[in-house]
Amino acid sequence: MTEGTPTGSLRIAVIGTNYLGANTAAGMAEFGFDVIGVEIDEHRLKLLNDGKAPLYEPGLDPLLKKHVDSGRLRFTKDYREIADWADVHFICVGTPQTEGSDAADLAQVNSVVDMLAPLLTRPTLVVGRSTVPVGTSKLVEQRFHAESPAGAGVEIAWQPEFLREAHGVDDTLHPDRLVFGVQTPEAEATLRQVFATPLAEGTPVVVCNLPTAELVKGGANAFLATKISFINALSEMADATGADVTQLADALGFDKRIGRGMLNAGPGYGGGCLPKDLRAFMARAGELGVEEVITFLREVDDINYRRRARIVDVTHELLGAAWVGRNVTVLGAAFKAGTDDVRDSPALDIAGRIQLHGATVTVYDPEAMENARRVRPTLRYAGSALEACENAHLVLHLTEWPEFRALDPVTLKDVVDTPVILDARLLLDSAQWRAAGWTYRAPGKP
């Protein structure tokens, strides 16, 4: 992509600068626009203004640094700096799961309206990127029209994001599709101007109404969760019959109607998006009276959590029905490779369950150690995979970092107590590990 190809004089504000917002702000600057990000957390704000991301995401630090240094991108906590400065305001705040409920917590979205609406005195476009329950955009619109001096001159659009953690920069700059939920041709034209660079590269765009745009993200994540739970259900059948779930997935994936993507058996999905978005989708379906959706997707979520319990059961079996006095190594803390995100991480959940049974659990992850310590402070943590495996009676491979696939089983055998490995990600070379004298086990593989 040619750096700095502005398609007009639009000025862009990005409100909320954690994962989604940091990628969005850096991406808009790379597209050639002047951008101000709004961040109320002082620590995060300082990091961003130093050109550093508030989280680990490959390629994001250099992109932020490039545009902070150029002057094209800066960050503030003062909404007054963006209110009448920006032509387009992107809402990129979090919508976590409400405590004690499956529903999405819209407090951060409402806070944006509280802060921004009274300051808008001229027509502008406010674009939601946050994942929200269907119907939220119209409620946001009503509030902006009622609370802004600009009134109906504030137009609302919704433009859902489809960023994959560990691929956020590429997905921002080169999205596989764009969805514009708009109400007027003018709003569509503005979004086409904002995303002129990927559109020129041939990125397909779907122009739709607001509720369709809101449903797209929830629907996409519900489908992906279903696909992951489906292959994990087949993994249980493979275990019961001697079949190989990896070969099964390969065979299924050749069917173009199914596809191979996300058909990888493992410890299940996690992270800050898929679990809470699926549950919010179910909660909204319940509010709308579409009970069948809840029944179906509840089982998808249940399969996902049964997968974690299944890995704990196999761990118990491999330890010889003993827990106390056993050392278990967990390789991986992040919910997936390429990120330091430990929210709803299957790896940490499994580690915690094993510890509760009485085993001593030592964890190592290349990027997520600090976050893991905050979430699970009672676990033991090591500075390397080799250190984590010292005197282990069992090693669990729970996050698919390339570093773990590159481990030498011969070298590792010299530091463990008992050479037994449970490859819950089904990615290690079983022949190599067995040849080195290890007992190798992978759920769903004979």
C-alpha cells in the first residue's frame, strides 16, 4: 500500500483506544487522514502518545510510532478537542459481558454519548464499530438527536469490524470485507471516502441498514463458535472410535461449503470477543422472543466448556489418577498465539482447574505472563519453556505458539521427571516426540 494517500480532507476521531481503537486509529492514519484518538485511561494515554500500543499485537507498535512521529496521529482524553474538529467519529469502546448476565454491557457506549453529544454543534457522522446488540444504533441515534446542539445533523452509521487478534493490523489495512450500515447516500459516500484505500484494492463492500450491520458481527462470531464446537464434538467421537480428528477436518475442509478454516480441534475458543459476543447474541435473541436461537447456541457454548473439562480428565488419566505431589507444566497462557490476551483463556482455565485438584502447575507463555499473573496469581510461572518443564510429570501444550512447536523433545526429556505430553492443540509432531521416548497424547487422535 502506498503510504499517505489521503482521499480528501476528512478528519477522524477514534473514541476508545484499546485493541479495536488502537488498530483503527493507526489504520486511519496509514490511510492518510489526520486522526485524534480519545483515551481516558492515563497510563494507556501516555503509552499511545509515545507510539506504543497498550497491548501486544504484532506490527501495531511500529505503525503507531510512525504516525505519532509524523504528527498525523495523536491522543487526548479531552472530548472538546474532537467534538467539532472531526468530520467522522468512530466509537470503538468495549462492550463486555454484564456481570451476572449474558447481555452486553453498554456502559462504555453510553458514556461516549454522555461526553460527546453535548459538544457537537455542527453536522457530523458518528460511526459505531463496537459490537452491540441489534437495535443499539437507533437508541444511540435518539440520544444524539436529543442531546446534541446539532440535533438531527448528527447522523449515525454502523460499520462492524472483523479484526482477528494477532492479525489486527493486516485486517485493518486489508479487510476481507467491509459492511456499511447507513441511512443516507451521504453517509455511504463518507464511509467510501474513509475506506477508499482498501476499496481500491478490491475489498468487497456490503451496504445495508443499521440492524443488518449490527447483526453481522454477532452472527459471524456465533457461526465461528459453532464451527469450533462442532469439530470439538467430532473430536470426542474420534476418541471413542479411534478416528483421527485432524484428518477428519482435512477431509471436511475440502468441501467448499464447509471450508477448512476454524476446523481445528483443541481446548476450545476463548478471548475477549467470541465468548461474550455469543452470549450477548443469545441474550438479545431472548429479548426478541427467538427462543430457538438460544437453545441451539447454548449447546455450542456448553460443548466449548466441556472441552476444557475433557482435557482436565485426560490430564488426570495421564497422571495415573493422582493429583497431589504431581508437577504439571502448562505451555501457554494466552487464549491464542500472537496475543497477550488471557480473557476467558482455555489454557489458564485448565491450569486453574488442575491446580484446584491439588497438582503443582507451572505456566510459561512468550507474551502473556504479566496478564496471566494478574488473573491467576496462585499459579507458578517460569521464564522459559525449558524452566517450566523442570521435574514435570506431565507437559500440556495449550496455546499454539510456534516456539512450542519448535521445542526439541530430546532436550526436554532431560529436564522432566516423566516424559509425558498432552498436545491439546494437536500441532506437535507425534512421531518425533514418540521417537524421543515420550508418551504422546492428543485428544481426537489415535
